[in-house]
Amino acid sequence: MKINFNVPPFTGKEYEYIKQAVDAQKICGDGQFTRNCNSWIEENTGCSKALLTTSCTHATELAALLADIKPGDEVIMPSYTFCSTADAFVLRGATVVFVDIRPDTMNMDENLIEDAITEKTRAIVPVHYAGVSCEMDKIMEIASKHGLLVIEDAAQGIMSAYKGKALGAIGDFGCFSFHETKNFSMGEGGAILIKDDSYIEKAEIFREKGTDRSKYYRGQVDKYRWQDFGSSYLPSELNAAYLWAQLEMADIINADRLDSWNHYRDRLSVLESAGKIEWQFIPEYCKHNAHMFYIKLKDVDERTRFIDHMKKNEILTVFHYVPLHSAPAGLKYCRFNGEDRYTTRESERLVRLPMYYGLKPDDIEYICDKVEEFFR
Ligand SMILES: *Cc1c(COP(=O)(O)O)cnc(C)c1O
């Protein structure tokens, strides 16, 4: 392929920081690089506590543990998301209840949530698709009215905001991903953001195999012991060192992606005005992070031809997600509340164009030439 869909972010400082971790003979979790990353997240989101995790999947599992989700509980989310959003709750024995999305942002339709609430509902899980916020005022209002927790899947939402508030730091818990396909990466990794301080001690224990080792490291106890059930959700310093090289220059990476995003928008606006393609709506009070540049075509047939056309020109474009409610595990563990008006239909029309840190303006020109060629 001449132009890949994704290239993992790399700034050049990664090798040096990994070497520092190796030289310091500190490669397990919760060393200086992890602390740097945690503080960066806290300072940049306004959240009182952030903890790096081994993935966003694990951050969501940790949130489900903290929320004390039990068999029989129900959790509301969109079906148009990655399976990890549902996995975390299915693992706890909960039933996932899907609601339809809005076609303009591909986010869960906030007006359909209340109808999905039953006496078993415990949490709402908004997914900020493409780094564009869900309608958080409405979602927080519904949650507070019904006594529900809000767990934000902000895997794609780092450095995005809703009415001036950082995504991930609005709900009770927020989950970031640092997978290699995300704006900032550590290979595999993520973070949990915790709003209410009363959850911090529990979070540290669940994340450290059920022990109070975090307190021990801080010198608050003289030995650490097994306190509760738990797992191992803390990443190695080697991974944290890689991530730190990017968080340190997060503004530069973010600006570069936004330049690419705006370049696409400018070049393709003729096709959009002509009604050949549609694209995402960004509410004016949402600051986005250019996580994704997608377009929507007429239907699945046109999309298949489009992806083939781009591939012939050595450009990799991809689609996702197959809605969870139609997947084998979705049929087993979940139900869809209300009508699927947009989830399936819109998911079949969407295609993502190459987007990564360092994508060259010339490459964007070439990609857009080929998009235009397809419609001629
Ligand atoms: C990437 C992603 C995840 C999973 O992140 P991992 O860090 O790979 O576990 C979860 N939800 C959404 C919406 C994602 O895009």
C-alpha cells in the first residue's frame, strides 16, 4: 500500500525514554513515566484522579468493578461501538441494553435513553465516537434523575471537550485508550479517570491484584497485603515511557491531526455540497480531536466499490463497526431497546479515510483526487 490507513504515533523521543526506564532498572508498573502520564491526564482533563491501565478495555472493566455491576443489572449503551464497551459489563453478568444512534454524530441518541431504563438499570455508557462528544448535559441529567452512574467510553476522546469540559472527566468514570490506532499510543494501554475521590482507594486495589501496594509505594503502610479481589491492570514502565514521549508534545500531535482533518474538509466540500457524500456533524460547543475522518456514501454497495477503487490506487480505507446487537455475542448477552432506525443503516454507509500523525498534505491531495475520481 502506498498510503496506510494508520501509522502508530511516534515522535522520536520514545527510544530515549524507554532507555531511561531500562537504565533506571524500573520496568514494572507505576514508576516515574506512569506518574508523569497520570499527572498529564489529570492536569489536562481537570479530573482529580487518573490511572494508566493496560488498555481501555481494562479501564472499562475497572469502572464496572468500581460501579459494583452485578448479574442481572442492566447497562445502557449504543450498539454502534467496539465490543470492549460491552465486554466489561457482560463479564460482570450484566445485560447490555442498546439504544439507537443519531445519524449526524453516530453517538447514542440521548432522547432514547429514558425509554430503555428499567428498575434493573445501573449505568449509562456514552461512547464519544470519533472524538465528538455525546450530549452530556442531557445524559448527566437523566442519570441523576434516575440514580444511575455514567461511565464514558472516551477511547477516542482524549483532548476533546463538551462545553469546555474534557471528555472522560464529565461522568463518574472515563476510559481512554492508548492503543496504536489512537491519537496517542503506548502500543496497548489506556487510563481510567475517576471523578469521586471515594473510589480512588478501591481502584488502586482492584488494579494491583487486590493489594494495597500503591499505598505501600507511597510509604503509607509498612507492608502490603491482599485486601480484596482484583486483577493486574497496570502497564509496564516501558509502555508508559513510549506514551510519555507523545503526551509531552500532545498539542503538536493534536494540531497536526486537526490540520489534516481540515485539509480533507476543504478539499471534499465540493462533493459534500453536491450531495455525493455526507460527513460528521460537529456541534459548535464540541471541541474535537480529529481522531477520525469519515465520509458516508449512499449504501453498502457503493461503499464496497469505493473501498475497492481506493485499494486499486493503493490507499487503505476501512469501515467499522458491525453493530454489536447483530453479532453472535450481542445476540446472547444483549438486547436492543426500541427500533434500529440508524445503527445498521448508517454503519453500512460509513468509511474512514487515512488519518494519523504526520500524514502528508501531498498524500491528502492524492487521496482526495482519488475520492473525486470515484464519483466521476
Ligand atoms: C479503541 C476502542 C476501545 C478499546 O480500546 P483498547 O485500548 O484497545 O482496549 C474501546 N472503545 C472504543 C470506542 C474504541 O475506539
